[in-house]
Amino acid sequence: MKIAVVPSSIENLDKYTKIGAKAFIFGLENFSINYPVITLTEIKQIVKKYPGVELFISINKTIFNRELTSLEQVLIELDSIPIQGVLFYDLSILSIYHKHKFNYDLVWHQTHMVTNYNTCNYYYEKGVKYAVLASEITKDEMIEIKNHTKMKLFTYIIGHSIMAHSKRKLLTNYYESMNQEYDNISKIIEEKDNSYIITETKDGTCILEGNIINGTSYLKELNDIGISYGIIDGNHISDTLLEKLVKLVYDILENDSKNSMQEISHLIGNNTGFFNKKTIFKVKKDEKKD
């Protein structure tokens, strides 16, 4: 398993490459939500400075018709840069990809929808080589998907899970309702034992779980069954803490270090999210049919 790091900025890449990080994920400016974003110029600088690194670019926002021309131009320009792949949400990207037959790979990343191997196999037949598994599925479900698809899979190991995204500017609207002006700063809402991070950009509002997911206790098993990438998402995590976490995760992978696992638990807690927690949906009985 390779570790795919989502750093806060390109200034910190030296730290992570020295630790051993071999893959990074950045959002593309104007085309990404919930990722630190960089420009095409910065992408070129990264691949030139770190030729051995796999660089994945996230284009994960909903695309409007008025944006299709500029999107196509961006995807064409990315093809001239030796990136590893593009994470996509909007299916217009798949259509443009087939039109031009780009050299880089596509990564299916529709957040909450990547939950089963049948759909993975459908996209694999369409030429999509990678998928980012939804953070709402269990470890056993991840293993099941891996055993029934040829796709290379990403799974989140550490990070704040995204709970929802809205095109609406929810924070702006909230403050306007109180005759105040939103100050463009992320907000934290506390609710009983949980907290939520709410951020707003020009593309809408993201709601993240406040507690950091810690999936390191499942790391060895996921590595052994062939999950290709474990994501450490540094979004809303300090650079100092992120560097420590990357070091410790590599120690677990390479040395099966129980001390490093305990240290991570000390730093971010033991919130394992849905790794061992099934989500059960019950369909209400249609009484009209009786």
C-alpha cells in the first residue's frame, strides 16, 4: 500500500517526500471542493521537482454547462503534464476523457456513491482504473469490493470525513438572516459528543465530521489484501500534526509498530468511523398496498 497524502500546501512536500510519501492529492483551482487547491503552473512545478512522485489532481465539483469549455481545456493541458491521475465526480470528465484519450488515468471519486463492486466494474469497463472508496462502508465491505474488482482502490485512513456538500452558501445565508456578514472563516458546531466543521467557498458549503477518523488498526489487513492507496487527509489538520501522522503510519506499514499505533491514538483518538460499523437502512412498509 502506498500512502496518498493530502497536504495543506505545496510548501510542505519536502517534509513528506523525505519521510517516504510517494503520492499526493491536490485539488485544481476553480474545479475542486474540500481539497487544498493548486494551479496548473504549480502542478508543473511539483512534477518537475519531484519526478518520482505520483500526483493525483482532484476535479470533484459539479460542472455546469457554462464551464464545460474551460474544463476541457484544463483536462487537455493536464495531459501534457506527467500526472498519475484525475479524481472525478462529474461524468462530463469521463466523456471528455474518451473524446481525447488522455494519457493519465481516471479515479472514480463520487464520495458517498463508491460502495459496491458492481459499479466499480462498470466504470472499469469504461476505462476508469481507480476508485476512492466511500468512507461510510465497513472494512469487510472494502475487502469484498477488492476481491471482486480489478480496480486499484483508495481508502481513507486518517482525516475528517465529509458528511455533506451543498451548492448553497449556507453560512452566508445564516449570517444574513441575523443581519450579519459571514467572515469567510470555517465554523465548528458542537452537538452532544460530536462536532462538525463547516466551510464555505464560492462553490458551496462542506460539512465535515469534527472528530478525525483513525483507521490505522485496520491498516495491515487492508494492505495485505491489496488496497493500493491509504489516504491521509490533512485538510483541517495542522502541518505539525500531519507530519507526525505520516511518519507514524509509515512505521506501522513497514515495521508493524504497535508503539506508533498507540501514539496515533494518543494524538487523534480512536474514532474508527464506519470501519467496523454497518449502516442499516430499513425501507418503510407501504401500507397503501395492503
